[in-house]
Amino acid sequence: MNFKFNQADRVELYKQGTRFITTVEAGAGKALPFFDLNADDAHHAVVLAKTWIAKHGAVSAAVHRVFDDGRTNLVNIYDYRDVEEAA
């Protein structure tokens, strides 16, 4: 089971002001191996990504820009190396 925003979900999020989402890879064997989180802005999306990796043991996380039609554009992908470098 995954909780991933589909294109229609992202259109609604965009209408509500969401411009960035973070996709978290929690890992195999987890209840939700992949899931999306909506973010307030680009900085918040990066903080969510790095926090899920550092504090919750996520394998990786990706930040995506959301467009008005629900399409997304990959901004960056983070993993443990990005968290270690920041420490």
C-alpha cells in the first residue's frame, strides 16, 4: 500500500496553494514504502526530505515542483549522504 498523490490530487493541492511535494521512500517491508507529503514551499520540502531521512530512517526522499495541471518536475533527490554532509 502506498499513499501517493495522483494527478487529480495534485491539481487540488495546487488550487489550495501547494507548489512543492516531498516523496519519501521509507523502504521495503514498511507499511507505506513510498508516500507523498505536501510542503509549504521549496525550503519546507527540503526540510521534510532531510528530516525523514535523518530522524525516521527513510532510504531517500525527492522534492517535486507541482504545476497547475498536476504534473510535477523533479527538483532534487536526497539520501543519507546529504544528511551526513549537513551534520
